[in-house]
Amino acid sequence: MSTLRIVAFTTLAAAAALPALAQTNDYGGYDIVSQPRNEIFYGDTRGWRVFAARDGATFAYCFADTDQSNGSSHRLGWDGMQWQLAVPLRSQPDWEGTLQIDGAGSGQGYGRGGDFISGTAYGDWSIAWLGEAELDGIRRGNVAVLGVGKHDYDFSLSGATAATLKVQECVERSGLAEPAVAAQPEPAEGDIVRFGKAGNWIVNEIREGAQTVACEALDPTGNPDLRFEIDRDYSYIDFRDRGPLGDLGARIPIRVLFGPGSSWSETEVEIIEGRDGDKWARIAEGRSDGPGFLDDAIPNAPQVSFVGENIMLETPLDGTNRALDLFFRCSDRVR
């Protein structure tokens, strides 16, 4: 077995101790192309379709697929143990090849390490085993090339982060779609109340009693590392790069770039604890100081980059114009 068969949970040891099912592979899981007759649509996100598959009465795996301009399609999937990338190339099991993301290897994370990859084959598919480093590269990259033998398969990574998050949700729910949301009770003190939705972006009112004291905008599936908030005095941009960031309360100078061709802007972030309990870097701008990043820069940029000590994040701004329009309408209620 290749050393790149890295599992996501310690359940692998338990699974290995059980007798393998007829359709399982040699680590006791499933190849994400092995149950074509039992694949059921689960949902879609950012140009990817997500499916769940069963092996008889047993949940098997979830995957996201998307079409290339040439009509071919590829898959990113997870069976609860092993992340996999499947492309329509014929090969032999236990193949060894390369995976490059944005022209570099990602064996130790995005843009770092070698490009060695290995995997198996199933029918007309070649399957690459993805470790956490390669998965991180796929989530953060723009384009990828998988080399299997003498053949290369190049593909866009647009929407891949949203796709993998939707696949993860699908596996955690064993492929069962989320039930309809029940009617919400009247807000109590400290409630977060849905104001509206723009594409994948959700805008909430933050209330104290019957009074709206702030609004927030977030995209939990497609862009989970970027959030906006506004209260009576300040507007905020919160972001995280899944790294250490710094100590809570620390103030760190950073540079911000809004899309290719623009100039770097210098500002400062404070490391805060968000309402979700996670650590975030926060840019705060006074509402009385005139147009800032949220009013001016972000609506006119395709992406934003944040760079500072222990901080590096580049993320697209797809859908933020509609979200900010709704966000600022919500802010009219802030008192």
C-alpha cells in the first residue's frame, strides 16, 4: 500500500479489524467510482454536483463531480476514511505518478513539497489517494495536472473548496439530504436571526432583545474563511487561514491585495475569538471615516489576499456584490 494512503480518522484501525464487505477495497473502504448504479444526487455547489452512493443498505461514499469544457468530468470524493481524486484515464492498480497544483507540488501543503502521487484504478477511472497536504493544495489552488503513466489530465479547481465541504457534509449525514427547516420562534435576547440569502451567502441580524445591534454576512459552504460584520460604529472584515494566526488580542500589521493588477494596501488586524469559538483575524474600519474596503475595494475585485506574519490567505470574492447589497440593507436596521 502506498504511503500516501493517509486516512482522515482513526476509525481505519477499527475498520481494518472487521471482515471486508464484498465491494470494499483493500483498506476496508470504497473506491469513489465503485457503486455507479447506487449513486443518488445529494446537492450542488459552485458548479459541482454532489452524489451519495450506497452498497446495498450500507452507506458507501460521497463525491462531487464537475464537467470540463471538453465534456470530460472528474471527481473529488470521500468514504469517511480516504479522500480520493478520480479522473477518466485508464491505468493499472498501484500506479505512481505526479500531481501538480498551480505548477508546484503540494506534498507538504500548498506550494510546498514534491509532486509524487499514487493510487489505483477501477474500470475507466484512475484514482489518486489524497493526503491532507494534497487536499489542502486542491482547496487553495486554481489549476491542477494529474500525471498517470504517459498521460496527463489537467483541470480547473474553481469551486473545489466548496465541493469538498459539501462532500464532507454528505458523508457526515450518510448521504441523507438535510430536512426542511422548521419555523423559527420569535428572537430572544442575543439571537442571530436570518435577514436574507444571496446565492451561497447568508446575511444575519444580531439582536439584543428586539433591537438589531449588528449584521453579518458569511458563506459557510463556498468561502468559509471570510466573513463581514457591521455595527453602529464599525465595519469588519474577518478572515482565517487555518493556521495559528497569533495570540488572542494581538495586533498584527498586514498587507491586503484586491485582485491582480492592484497595489498592496497596508492595515492592521486584531486576533479575535469569533462567535463560532474559532480564532479570526479582524480588520476594523470606522463607518464615519468614509468608504473603506467593504464599500469600495471588495465590490470591484475578483479576489482578495491577506499577507502578514503567520498569515496568508487568498480567496475569491464570487457572489460578494449581491451579498454586500443585502448586508448594507440589513445595516440600515442597526441602532
